[in-house]
Amino acid sequence: MSRQVDEPVIRASELGEYVYCARSWWLRRVQGVQSRNQASLRSGTAAHDRHGRGVATLQTQRRLATLLLAVALLVLLAAVLMALMGGAG
């Protein structure tokens, strides 16, 4: 079943906006009124972008740390096994 072209799409972010302030959502979505505080909105968007990049960097660093820990444990395990095998012979 295909969606009709003229059927409106409401995104999850819009639901959050509606829950936060239904009147603001209605003014923007239905009436087409734009905020008078565009500079602050751009500043907030930039701050969220910076935060998102920071979170992505930390996630990458955490994955790398986990990988390095796994490698170190494997090297330790190999060293212990070699010591046990060498000592038994």
C-alpha cells in the first residue's frame, strides 16, 4: 500500500516539538510562522552538531579501547600458555 503524495509526514522530532509546545508546533507547521529568534536557533543547532561530533568521537575511542584491551588479553593468554607449555617440557 503506497502513501499518497499529499498526505503529510510527521517526523519523530516534530512529535517531540508538539509535546514540548503544541502552540509553537501549530504556528510553525500549520500557519507557517517562522521564529523571530533565528540567530539563537542557528547557535543551538551548531551546539548540538558539536555535541554530536563529540559523542561520536568518544564512541570511536571506546571501541578502540575495547579492541586494544581484547588484544592485550589475547597476548597475555598466549604468553601464559607458552610459559605453561615451556615449563611442562
